[in-house]
Amino acid sequence: MSDQYTHNEIGAAKDGMDEMEEMRADNYRVVLCGANAYEKKYYFNNKFDKIPENIKEELHIICVLFTEEVGGVFTIGFTPFGEVEMDTQMEEGDLLYDEIGAELLKKEIRRKKADMFGALSIYFKVTFLHQDAAALLEEEDEEDE
């Protein structure tokens, strides 16, 4: 992982709103973390500080390595339904950005980190969407059978 990336916290985007109101206002997704190859920066949303440090570090590594390999801006976030979503974008005119490599790398990350993404999805659904943890875990067990 490149030590050239600086670490920044993503704070609350809108003062006075709780998480659900903010999600409805955005109506797209909540960003967990991301890296920007142009600015050499890594971002982590401080609303997720309770995630274990080893998971935070793994997310940091994934994001930075992704942008080091294909360029652009890479984010990991949650859909309004709590599913983990990866997104990548490039600046206009960036001839070094590898669009095909980005899609292949996203598929590889999703495959290799499926368990971690599943756990993050449950965490988000319980913590921010206030869904029943026992029901979510039972549903996951049924899918594994």
C-alpha cells in the first residue's frame, strides 16, 4: 500500500440530520470509504468508527491498491437497502484510467471479500436501518444451506 496517501475523515454531510434522513436526502448511497488516485488520499466515514480496526485497515488497503492499479476514484458504500456497493470514476480526459481493469478488479474484490462485505451489510442494516440482527443472521444461514 502506498504511503503517499493521506487519511481523511468524512464527516456528516448535513448538520442536524440523523442517518436515515441523510440517506433519504441522498437517496442513493452512504459512502463507507474511498481512495482518490489524483489527490493520493484515502477517506473513511467517521460514522463507521465502531467497525473493528482490522476491517478498517483491510478496507484501506483495498481502496488504495485499487486506485494504484487502475487509477481514478474508488469508493465502497451502501445502497439504501444496505447492500455493499463499489463505485469507480475517472476525471474527464484521464487516458491512464483502466476502465476494463476496474470492472475486473471490482469483480475479483467482491468474490474474494464476499464474507467481509456480507458482514458489513449486516452491520449497516442493524446499525443504520435498525433491522433485526437475529432475522438477518437467520436469513444468511438459510442462504448458505
